[in-house]
Amino acid sequence: MLNRVVLICRLTRDPELRYTPAGVAVTQFTLAVDRPFTTGGQREADFIPVVTWRQLAETCANYLRKGRLAAVEGRIQVRNYDNNEGRRVYVTEVIADNVRFLESPNAGSGAGSAGSEGRGGSSGNGHPGSYGGNSQQDPFQDDGRPIDISDDDLPF
């Protein structure tokens, strides 16, 4: 059996960060996923709730915003509870174990993409989702020329 989900889409609102009574971070946000067809010429979308936990939750709350493009990997979970009226309510959501930020924090919607794992990993400037100190810098600017690295800098 396999329960695996991969979604690439935009956030419909800013993530909500909360803490459990035990102090564990949990973040909830919703993703809008376009359907591959139209109904009567109108494009439709599904709005999928996502939940992240612990360090990933805090990282998502700090760096994701409404409209940002993100890739989410996780599993589908269905839970239920009784509401105030005594009715059973079923909730289907994605429990994410990996989130990749596909736009840099200072880029607007639809801007170029960068990627980094949302598990607290960072590169250069400490911001997940960006490469190096300047996210606008071209990583291929050396145009294939050899890089001068001494043998002491190599880890092997």
C-alpha cells in the first residue's frame, strides 16, 4: 500500500502557526491546484488543506506567503470529530513531510524559481528557497570555465 502525494501549486492564504499544549509547532495552509480541464469555459481549482509539524512548520510559517509557489510532498490523512451540533465532520488533508519553496522570498508571484528543502535547510544567506547570498545572481555566470579550488577545500 502507498499513500504519497506531490502537489505543486500556490498558497491561498498565509500559513497559520500554532503550538500544541506540549509546545510542538503545527502550521496549516491551503493550496489551490488547477484542474486540467474547464467546465463551460471556466477553469476550476481544488483547495487542499496542508498541515506541517515541528521545524518544518516553523520554517513554512516564516517563509511562505499567500500566492507563493510551493511543492509539497506528504500523505493524505482523513480525520473526524463531532462539531458543536453533534454532527460528525470528516476532514481530508495532506500531512506534509517535505516542502520546497519554488520562489525566493523577495520575488513576486510568477517570478523565477529557486528551490530548497523546507526542512530548515538554508544556503548562503540563511533563507530557505534561495541560493547564495544574492538570489538574483546567475549561478551559471562562469560559463563553464574551471573553478579555482585548492585540494584543502575538498572534503574527500
